[in-house]
Amino acid sequence: MTQRNIVTRTWGSSVGKKSVMAVTGVIFLLFVIAHMIGNLKIFFGQETFDAYSEHLRTLGAEIFGYGGILWIIRVVLVGSVLLHMAAAFSLWYRAKRARPIGYQHKAYPGSYAARTMRWGGVIIALFVIWHILDLTTGTVNPDPGGGAYEKLVASFDRPVVAIFYIVAMIALGFHIRHGLWSGIQTLGGNSAIRQNSLKAFSLVVAVVVTAGFVIIPLSVMFGLVR
Ligand code: HEM
């Protein structure tokens, strides 16, 4: 099979598109977990947190230059998100064309999470755009000239913003719970016996990620981090 064939065949089938969603979803999930762990350094104080932020830029600088690794991560993430969204949209469009009348609300198959995947995805995408303008470029941050720690505290000192982050992290949790379960099945974990453990595993990952993120805006709101 030529390379073009592999790409066309993968993108041409529903299973192929679902695999693209699963693989890009896993890439994003790994980033999200690493990011969550890194963020928890906020509890070790401003110096540690700012040093961590700087370290992200100096990592591998001898080979890739200052910030080089970060740029590689950015490119992989943007590519993954675009593919993930394109596959989701294409699968949705294909299902809609195959069933133009649409489901009766009550007859809609799947769990609450399955039905909210699309809206969850949109909320997360909007969140990421705001988040980059807030904490990376500083465009919408009250302390744009500050370091990573100062920007973070200044941002969550605005209750509306802190609540928006919390809502987005809950949406992320729902997205992970259903997406991880569904993605593992797509990639071959589809056995009836494992269903319950798979569901429990996805739930635990989702709760840990949401809790690990949400604790930060909450800590700023309640004055534990200042
Ligand atoms: C309460 C939750 C979160 C906090 C406190 C937080 C904190 C931060 C901070 C401080 C930065 C700037 C790092 C630096 O430049 O040194 C950052 C960047 C970033 N965060 Fe988050 N983050 C959170 C949730 C998320 C989530 C859920 C995602 C993805 C779904 C995400 C994706 C990103 C991305 C893509 C960047 C930009 C990296 C770059 O291009 O420099 N963050 N975050």
C-alpha cells in the first residue's frame, strides 16, 4: 500500500476517522496530564513556578534553540487538535447525511456524555483560545508584563474568569470520561468483560485531571495562592 493509499483509506472510513480521533485524543490527553502536574508547582511558590516556566523554554536549547522544544510541542498539539476536530466534524456530517430527519430527543442513543461531546469540544476549544491570550501572550491578562506566577494570580483574581476556567475544566472532565472510553474501544479494547473496568478507568482519569486543574483557580479565589 502506498503512503497516499494509507492516508486516503484511513480518512475514507468511519473507523479510520475514529482512530484518528483516538490517537490525537491520546496525544492531547498526555499533554493535559503533564500540564496539570506542572501547574501544581504553583503550590511550591512563585520562584519554583517561574523557574519551571523558564525551564520549559531552556529544555533542549543546545539542540533546538531557546523555546525550540516548546514550539515542537505547540506544532504537534495544533496538528492534533485540527485533525481531531476535522474527524469529529466529518463523522458528525456523515451521520447527519445518513439520517437527515434526526433522532427524536428521547430516542437519542448514548449517555449524557456522548450527547455533550460536541458542545464540550466547542467549550474546550474556546477555553484554549482565551487561555493562550490570557497566560501565554498576556493579551487579556490584567498583569501582562508579569511572570507566569503573577499572570496566573492576576487572572484568577477575577471571579468570572476563575469560574469560566472551572466550568471549562468540568467540560474537559466529561470530554475525557467519554472520549477515553470510546477511544480505547476504537483502538482495540472492545471486550464486553472489560467494559466496566474501562468505564471506571476513564472516570478516574477524568476526575483526577479535572480536580488537579480546578484546585488552582479555587486556591487563588480562596486566598491560598496569592
Ligand atoms: C486551571 C487550569 C489551568 C491552568 C492554571 C493553566 C496554566 C497555564 C500556564 C501558567 C500557562 C503558561 C505557561 C508558560 O508560558 O510558562 C499555560 C499555557 C498553556 N496551557 Fe494551560 N492551564 C490550565 C489548563 C489548561 C488546559 C485544560 C489546557 C488544554 C486543554 C491547557 C493548554 C495550554 C496551552 C496549549 C498553553 C500554551 C502553551 C504555549 O504555547 O506556550 N491549559 N497554562
